[in-house]
Amino acid sequence: MSTTDTQARPKSRRHALLGDRAGSYAIARHVRMSPLKVRRVVDLVRGLDVTEALDVLKFAPQAASEQVYKVVASAAANAADTEGLNSEELFISAAFVDEGVTLRRIRARAKGSASRILKRGSHITVVVEPKSARDAAKQTKKSTDEQKEA
């Protein structure tokens, strides 16, 4: 083994999503819904408090809201379990949807031909952090804006 193997080792997923900040995340992989449809729902709750986001998702008419609800609830439970954070003190700092595996099916058409049906899947990722992290980020943004104006 050379020293380059130890240096090329990828960082953990938690480090990539949160860095050294407190918080947690949850990922739902291989959800059988189109990423476009799931992104519509994720855009509704990004940046909201966890309790408020769960209320919004509970009454949202889209079918994808059920899957996003499960991921947000799981991320809040992970934060409570691993970090000891209260779910009422959390907000959704990042939420995104990646394209998953696409299942290819065939539909019979006229004259013996066929057309392809693409059944798309997606991966949903939700990151939750304490509200104090959001307040600290706002303070640093305000101070940098004031320095730019001066």
C-alpha cells in the first residue's frame, strides 16, 4: 500500500453534508417517483422548521409529500437519537433530490413496433440542523454585507 491510498480515501457522507456542524440527515433511496415531481414538494419545505414542514407535508395534495414526510421525520429522529437534539429546535438546512435508477419498459405499438416507457426513480436527501446554526449564519451574512457597503 502506498501513502496515496490513505490520502485518496473519500470523506464520510456526514462530513460532506454537515461538516463539523451539529445536526443530522436522512436519505431515501430508490423512491419510485419522478425527481421532477418530488422536487416540487421538497421546494415547499426547504428552510422551514421541522414541525412546520411536517404539518405542510401532511396536508399537501401531491403523492410525493408522503415520501418526503417520511424522510424529514427520519432526519429529525436521527438528530434526536445521535445528537440529542429536540425536533422542535431543528430546521431543514438542505434538501435535494437526485435522479435514481430508471426502469425501462416497452409498450407495444402499431405494425409490430414498440416504444420505450421510462419509469424514473429518485433519491431524497434531507439535512436538519439546530436553529442556532441558522441564526449564526444570518449574523455572519449581515456582517459581511455591512463590510461590503463600507
